[in-house]
Amino acid sequence: MNGVAGNLEELRRRIEAASRRVGRDPQDVKLIGVSKTVPAERIREAAAAGLRRFGENYVQEASRKIEALGDLSVEWHFIGHLQTNKAKQAVGRFHWIHTVDRLSLAREIDKRCNAVGKPLPVLIQVHLGDEETKGGVSPEDLENLFDAVQTMEWLEVRGLMAIPPFLENPEAVRPFFRDLRRWLDRLRQKALHPEKLTELSMGMSHDFEVAIEEGATFVRVGTAIFGPRRS
């Protein structure tokens, strides 16, 4: 089997194997197909092969595809840096936002959700590593941001997200995944609704198996599904 369907079949095998290695139920790991730059017809192909979650990085690009694929029963996850002035559009189009990393953005999303009467699941993005180009709240400021966001009426804080440094050896990324899981455990101890704070969005095409071993509940995979990204 070739193409997107074959890639998805192989990915599901690898997800199951990684889960079994650490005694996890593979059903607890949710696969997000990263569809940035991927044309709508390829997304439709993935949906036909059973993929139900897609992740986009840019609101404008995603909006065109979401409209073109409006007949599909799929979830759209925003996984890129979200500008505050794009919050209204994001709230109207996405089922999840993974990249809440500052109080001003959280307030704007909450305001836009209130305007349409739509609660929204969100993840707080944490900056792991020393790459200045990566988004996320610093670990030192995470608890303060979480304290503020978890009291907002329309935001459902469901967990944490991170984009660790890209390292050729996936084992070298393991400490970053482990740190994010520890932060989630710490926040659960002070959460108003710890039963809802269960999600870890971490791991991409080259390191998702290690992320699963460290507790990932969302893995964001693009290249391993759709092939090399178009520039």
C-alpha cells in the first residue's frame, strides 16, 4: 500500500508499538496530521483513510482549506503561533488551540468565545530549550499563566504543548518530553479541574515514539503522513 493511506497504516503500527512498550493503551494517543502547505485534496485523502484530526499553523491558509473541506467530519487544531488579532478568526474555525502562550492572547480568545457563546479547549504552550524562534511561555512563568487562564469562563485548559529543539537522535529529546509531563503533573495538583487537565501535545515525525513513551496524548505528524513539506 502506497501514499497517504499506507503512511497512516504504518504510523498506526508504530503508535501502537510505542504505546505497548510502556504499558499504555494506544487509543489514548491521538494522531494529528500536520497539514500546513498540504493541499485540500491530500487532506481529503487522509480523511478517507480514517484520519480525523488536522493541525494548521496559519489562520488564513487554514481558513481556505476548512471551507473547502466543510463536508468532512474532522477536527481542526491550531498549532502555530497565534497573533492576537487573529483570535476571532481562529475561534470561528478551530476546535482546539494548542498555542496559548501569553495572557493577552488568552484574554482575547476568551472574549471571542464569549461573543459567540462557544467554549474552547486550549493547551498552554511551554518554551523548552533555548531557541529564541520558538514560542511558548517560559517554565518560570507557566504557573502564573495557568492560574489566570484556568479561571477564564470560556477557555477549557486541557493540558500543555511544546516544540522541543530538533535533535537528530530522538533519545536526546526525551528529557524535554519528560519535563513537560512533570509540569503537567505539577499543575494538576493546583488545578480547579484536574480531571480535565490530561493532554500533552508533543512529538513530531522524527521523535513521536519517544514522546508517546513519555506520555504524549497528541502527536503532531506531517512529513511521515504527507511526505516532505512544500516550501
